[in-house]
Amino acid sequence: MADVNGVLLWYQCFKKMFFVVSVLLVSVNQASSLICYCSSGHCPNGQQNGSCFARPHSQCFSAVEQVYNEQTDLLEEERTHGCLPPEESGLMQCKGHLVPHQIPKSIACCANGDWCNRHLMPTPVVRTTTANPLYEGELVPYSGFLNIVFFWVAFIVVSLILVSVLICMYIRYKVNQKQCRRSYMDVEKKLILGGDAAKGLMERSTETSGSGSGCAVLVQRTIGKEVELVESIGRGRFGEVWKACLRDEWVAAKIFFTSEEASWARETEIYKTVLLRHENILGFVASDIRGNGSYTQMLLITDYHQLGSLHDYLKVSMLDSLAMVRLAHSAACGLSHLHAEVSGKQGKPAIAHRDIKSRNILVKKDGTCAIADFGLAVKYQSWSNELDLGMNTRVGTRRYMPPEILDETIDTSQFEGFKRADMYSFALVLWEIARRCIVGGITEEYQLPFYNCIPSNPSFEDMKKVVCVDQMRPAIPLHWSKCEYMQIMAKVMQESWKQNSGARLLALRVKKTLSSLENQIRQNEMRDDDKSLKIVV
């Protein structure tokens, strides 16, 4: 019993101590809280006016709002005071006057001392919002008629676009078709694809993509298997040339030695250059490699010209003035086309031959020339300043080498030097042609340049001594001075083989001079024919 009474006594003592501690904590909390003035509706216990304790980190407020008084029919200010909660909502209420309200109101907050809000007098702020003009007035009911209008407008616009696209596609198709037809007519007229052989092959071996959008192209995939060699017609340091038959057309098949693969690859590359085709450039048909397991042949197939090279032709032919100038002028046209650069999206680079000689120029049936053998050619593109020398390390024919190559002073990084070297060699070819012209009943025997100064197979040192040290050139016969045409030919030669490469004529200048000379000879022959007719009559 005594134990029970002791427990009860301890319980009552603990209860009294807990009450005292609670009262002390509340007193301390109130002592550390902010005391704010409060008015009706914001005071504890429903008091009209009094005070309230703002919790830590909270503020006192004073608010004002305009309220309509029905008795006086006026807007009157109604002010309230109180404590705000310490949460974020209290902070937002202090900034409530910044938001537009339909009824003018405002609020001010403070926390700088007890009863600080009693003297705050915020002023009602009138903030009105402007109504969106799109929604002013009465709403117009949406009509189904607008749906129909929008549909037809969209249909017409789409139809016009489709018709325009179809018209553009049709015009493009017709233009492309016209270009293809014009290209084919040019081939037939000028034999740009290399003459009779390529023309016949093109007629037999054309293919398109099937869409009709492209021009016909020559099939070269099985050319090597279809070439039938007939007879050997020539042999040189690069290989052997055969007369061959390809699909019932005569062609020339040049078979390169296996050690001359670089020359075959280079010549094929040059022949496939864009815009290279010209009536005075040997017509290219195809290139291929064929073999039967025991040997391999690298073929280069071109047009066949039965008159052979200019060297062989001049040996057996004597020329009148017109035939001489026709050969010289056509060869100059081919060389000028090689040297010329054609700008454009698919332009042609300038090309220097580097091995101009009478054996590398062929004679066609109409008495004009075609330049061949591009195994040593060099290409130059001015738009990229790129000089392509190729992989072939061989040099040209020693007999036709200009002095700057013989004394090794040529600047191989400048394309212009290679063009000037071609002009020196071409001047020697002109000398060979002119010697076979009948002048006053006299014609010279065909000879190679420097035939009387060097052996038949001269060495590099032989040519260097004659051309560079002695500065000799082929002799100009005296009887040429009695003929106006031969004087012009001699002048062109002498200005093209000058020791100073920069002073030599360009191919275009030689071409124009020989063209004028050919026209002059033709006119004189026509006058002579007219005189003969008058005498006969």
C-alpha cells in the first residue's frame, strides 16, 4: 500500500513540473515573437481590436480595400491589420498588390518592431486589365460557306503547283532530248567521236539507262575480245601498231609492251579527257587489257588512217602549195586545241604533248592531219593551279628536243615551258612538210631535221652540241625566197624555233597565220581558174 501511495505522489509531482515547463516555454516563445496590431477578423479569440503574436520569420500587415457602401452609394476604404504566417503564402500575400485586381486594394508588410503595422497606411491601387478586342462585341456564328471557299482556294493552289511542276519536267525532257539529238548530229557531221570507225561503232553499240534521260554511250566492256588483228603496220619504242577489225570497221590497235604500262595508262587517261575530241586529234575508240593466260596485251584502239604517219606520207608524196599549207594548218589546229584550256563546270585542262614529231602525226584521207601518241603528255588546270606530269619517266625524241630541255634549264613547275617546247618541235615538223612542196619546179628530198649534222640515232650529247652550243637549225633552201608562200612558212618556222623559248610563237598565232595563208592560196587559185576559163571561151 505504501508503494502505491509513493507512485501516485511521484506522478502528481511530475505532472506539476511538466505544466510549469510548458508555461515557461510558451512565455519564452511569446517573448521572442513579433507583436502585431490586429483588427476585426484577424485577432485571436474573435476580438475586435488587439494584438497577435507573429511566429518567427513572419511579418505584420496592414491592408486596405475599397468597399461599396449601399447607404451612401460610395466606395469607402476598409482597413485591416494582423499577423501573416511564416510560410511562403505569407510572403506572397505581401506582394499581392502587384497583381491586377478588379476591386482596388493594396497591402503593406513590416517586421522592424512590435506594433509596426499600426501606422502603415497603404493606398488602394487601381489596376485595370484591357479586354482583348478580338472578343469584344457579339460573336458571329461560323458559316459553312467559308469551308467551301477555303477548300476551293486550296484545291486551285495545289493544282497550279502540280501543273507548273509537270510543265517544268516536260520542258527539261525536251531540252535534254534536243541536246542528245544535236550531239548525235554533230558526231555524224564532224566525226567528233573519231571518224568512220567510232561512228559505226556508236551506231552498233549504244545503250541508255532505260529512262530516256541520257545520251547514247559507247560500250567498252568487251572491246578487247572483239578486236581481230589483221596486219602489223608499224613499230615504235612503246609498242606495235596493227590494222584491226572491230565489228566490221577498220581500226588501229596499238599494243603496248608490258614494260610500258605507264605509257598505256597515261595515253588512255589523256584520250578520255573531257572536250579533248577534235577533228585534228586522233579519234579514240576504246582501251582494254586482254590475255589468254600466257601473255597480256594492253590495247589502245583508235581510228585507222591508211595514209599512215606524216613521216611515211612525206617520203612518197610531193606537195603543191595548198596541200602543204593544208597539212601544216590542220596540224596547228590540233596543237592549238591541245594547248587551249576550256573553263566551265566540265572544262578541258590545257595539255602539252611533249613528243611532237612527224611520226606522231597521222594523215587523213582528206589531206589533213591528226595528232596522236599522248603517252608523255602533261595536263594543267589553271583554276586549281595543278600540273599533272603523270607517272611516266620517259622523255621525248632527242632529235626534236628544244634547247631548254637539252641543257636542262626548263622550269618543270611551269606549264608554259612545256607549251613553248612543243612549238620548237612543231617548227621542225613544218620544215619537214615545206621541203616536200614543189617550188618553181623544184622539190627537196625528204629528210629528217638535222640530217646533215648528226647520226641517224643521235645521242643526248650530240643534240646538245648542235642545238645548244652551235645553235644550229635546219637550213632554209634559197629558192624558197622566190615564193611568197614559202617566205611566210619560213618566217613561221624561224620564229617558232628560236633559242629563247619566251620569244617563240604560240600555237594559236601559228594557226591563224597558216589559216590566212591557206585562204590566200585558195583565192589565188580561183582567180587563175577564172582566167583559164576566159581564155578558153
